[in-house]
Amino acid sequence: MDSTVSDSLVGRVLDDRYRVESRIARGGMATVYRALDVRLDRLVALKVMHQMYAEDDEFVARFIREAKSAARLSHPNVVAVFDQGDDDGHVFLAMEYVQGRTLRDLLRERGHLQPQEALSILQPVLAALSAAHTAGLIHRDVKPENVLLADDGRVKVADFGLARAAASHTVTSTTTLIGTVAYLAPEQVTRGIADARSDVYAAGVVLFEMLTGRPPYDGESPISVAYRHAHEDVPAPSSVRPGVPASVDALVQRATARDPDRRPVDAGALLADVVRVRRSLPALDADAGAATSLTPRMHETLVVELPGSAVAAGNRFVPEPAADPQLQTEDDGVDDVRYVRRRRRRRRGLIALLIVLLLAAGAGSAGWWYGVGQYTTVPNLTHVTQDQAQNAAKRADVHLVISPDEKYSSVVPSGSTVDQSLPAGKKIKRGGNVTVHLSQGKHTAEVPAFDPKGSTPYADYKTALTAAGFGIAPENDVFNDTVPAGNVISVDPAPGQTVDYGKSVTVTVSKGRQPIAIVNYEGKSGDDAKAALTAAGFNVNVTQDFSDSVQAGVVINQNPNNGSGFKGDTITIDVSKGQQKFPVPDETGQKVEKAIKDLQSHGFKVKVNQLPGGPGRVLQESPTGDQPKGTTITLYVF
């Protein structure tokens, strides 16, 4: 269905100013429309909050905070915010309308970008984020969808809707991770905090995706992707897309370091790294560059080296070659006498040359052996079979010696030559010795075993790895509910596997049980409390008691009600059954004095409604049945 037709806002004028023309996109919190500002006669992008959130004061406050935060930024690479308002419950922002597409659209079309292209897009993105960081703002949601590529070549960053002032960066919702999970920094996942370095991490992930065509992590659920951000290092782009330069790999890995202290301190610092790396890369070829505009943008200088220019030629001056002497002609007026003299002189010179050559031939034949003939050139005898080495040595008239000591080699097959004692091309006397070592193949070793039940300390296993000849990669520390802290959980490559000697082994080490924050649910629904505590990993023990002050179904008290615990710990919640009720004695027909005493002895209050006449006996009472103590019972006396 055409969203333009089905959307009720299309065609309306909001705030007597913005005429909604068409819907551009729909996000999780708002829908974006193209609209005309009828006062200034210009197109704007109108971001209208969904109705389900417009009724929530907290979401509205966040939405308004977006307007105030973004309005503080004035930068050519930031989408400008013009206005904010509310029209009959439609809370909206009026923003700069950028004609073009998003980086996500470009990646869907192209798959991935060349390193120069990716850095040319990332550079203005970082310029925008740097301006935000300087102003004390954090974007918190850097992703390809929020990078706009204008048709005129400009790059702009949109949606500072989740930005927060850096001064309050520790304030984070306990129930919602603000941001898109594929680009969340580890500290946002594990501690719920974000600062400028979190934007740097997200920018590094965006660069990885531009280079490879996909984010670094995938998973069956958003939680599994977030877990990988927190516990795995972002791989080098070249591991997915071979050919990515090492300098670009290093740039991505600096920006996406799991430890925030190892990243550039903010977008400005990362921008300086990007500029340096980009200058070191070769220029784009014509075909690759055609798909992505490289038009110089504000604050950016594009240098193009033209073929044949002084720069392209290495600043060398190449002089014009002299004219070919063979094309020059002699004077046609030379007389015959001079011609004859020249022929005689040439003939005498030839005779003298022949005499010299004959004399030299005798001396040369006598001295050839002593000067040159007794020497030969050492052939190349490495990386060939033993038979091939013997044949090559025989042809070169050298004596091949096979060393009894074989050497390990990861590239030379067993039985072939690994090296030679004299380099190929060296002059030695004929029959001289050249020693070679034969390969005994790859040097391998078996990965040591450990107790899979978790009783092996990491320190002991590290000693075993070193003794077996393995390197040790930085350990991967994770929480585990069954393996004690400091003990080995798993090993990669697996124990018992035969691998190259010296290979680094990654060991996953337990950090012990993961602490879980205990939330106090006193005064909250007992059913909700039990569900939430169970979902957090606790065992919940529910007791029930009557209460005159706490409504039925509500938690009276919780033990423990604060601090932290571990998965499987038991938390007891005491849930109110409401006020306890007691049967109201039936006083019908009783004398009023006796009825009053009887009801009061059962804890009820009494009100007498005397009807005219009668002997003073109870005709009727209200209410009846089971009632809480203190309830007023009205006696109708006749």
C-alpha cells in the first residue's frame, strides 16, 4: 500500500505552518515526512513522534531534548534543527531536508566500498561528531542509517535524538540500551554508560561495515550480538575482505578497542588518524571512484595528481632527448682525396688490431684456468628435492654435502632442502663443498589437555602451554556460573589437536559467577515482582500475609531487597492478602443492647437506626457476611 495515501498526516498542515507532503521513513520512535514550510517557502524534514510515545512524558522530554541538543550544533556536516512544536498531540521537529540517500542505501547498492571511498565518507562524519563532542554532546546512535549522502556531495549526520550532555553521561535507562545493538560500544552493554569514545567505537564499526559490506558481529538475537561486542575484539577488515591495507586494519582496531582507554579520546582524535591514513593510500582508480562522489567539501581539500604532472612524475625534470646522431648528415662537398685517405687509415688500423688479438690469445689461453676457469657459480639448491639438488650441484661442478641435522619447516615439504651453506651466485673453486639441510616438515605439537569440569587453574595451564612450545594469546575473561574464578573454561584450538609449533592459543578464563543487581519490588505487584526476579535469574519464594495497610496482591516486604546476588540465589517476597475478614454475627431478633455488645466484642463498630415503635429488637443488619474488623454494622431496630 502506498504510505502516502494511507498515512493520515499526509496533506495536513501542522502548527499552521508545515504542510505534510509525503512520508520518507518510519523509525522506532518517530516517522519522518517531507513537508513544506509555508511561511518561508522551503522544504523541511518533519519528524513526528509516534502517538504511543507522545502520551509518555519521559519520551516527550527526550524528544524535546533532541531539538535543544541538535540546535546547539552549527556545523556543515550536521543536519540542522529549525523548530519544535506540538499540534493536537502530534509532537514534531522541523529539520533541514537533505535531498539524497543514506549510507545504508549506498551499501545495499554497492555491497562494500574501497578504503579511499570509505575514509572519504567517514572523514566528514567524524568532523560532525567532533563538533558535537566539543559541545559536550554524545550522539549514541552512530550507524549507516544516520549518515546522509546528499546529491550535491555533502555528507551529514542526522538524529541526535539519543544524544545526552557529556556531563550527565552516567545517567542511563536500566531497562533500555539506547542505541542500535550492532554499533554499541562494550561499555554501553556491560555498564550502561557512554561517552565520546563510545561514538568513536560506533564510527569504527561503521568503517568496518563500509570496508566489508557487513557489521563485525551477527547472532540469533540482539542480546547475543551485544554480548559479542562486550567479549570479542572486532576482527581486522582484511580477514573478511582481503586486500584492505594494514594501515586501515590498524585504524579500525584502534577505534574499536574494547577498552575505551585504548581508543582515540574523541572523534577529533580519530579524525586526525583518518586524515593521516587516507593520505598514505593510493588514489582511487577511475572506475571505483565514479560511484562515490569525491567532490571537495567544506573544510576538506581534495588533491588530484594529474598524469604527467611534476607531482605524478616524482618532481623530476626529464630533459628532452638529444637528436639521433644517425639522422645528421655529413657535408656533401667532401672531395675524393679525403675519402681515399680515410679508407687507408681504416685498413692499417684493422691490421694492427689483428696482431694485438693474436698476441692476447696466447696469453689468455695460458691464464684462463688460473684466473677464471677454476671457479664455478654456486647454483640455487634450496626448496628442491634431494635428487634435484644433486643434479644441480653436478651440473655446476660443486660437491653437495647433506647435513645429518634436519630442520623443521612450515613451507618446505619433508625431504626437500631448506637452506644451503653458500648463497646462490657465489663464486667458488670447482669441486668445492656446499652443505644443505633437509626439511623434516612442519614442527607441530599437541595442545595440552585441561579439566573440562573447570578445576584447572589458568596459571597451571599457562605453564603447560609454554612447556609445549605454544604462544599465549590475551586471555578471554568471561563470567561463568559453574567454573570457579581463575580457572580454564575452554581453549582454542581444542586440547589434543595437533597444530603448528609456536602457534598462539586462546584460553577462556572464568571470572566466576556474574553478579546480578537486586531490584526492590516492595509496594509493587507480586506477580510482576516474581516474573522480573525470575527473569533476572533468581529463585523466588513467595509467602502471603494479611495486611490492613497493603492492598491485596502487592509486595509487603522483600528479602533481600538491595545489593546484588547471583543466578540461582533465593529471594523471598511477602505478598499481601489484603485485610483479614471475619463473619458478622447474625443479631436479627436480638435486643439492641445485646446485639451492640456482641458485635463490638467481635471487633465491629455499631450504628443504630431506630425505627418508630417496637420493643427495641433488631429487625435487620447491614452489611452481613465476612467483613474486616472495624467495619461499621448498621442495626435497624424496631
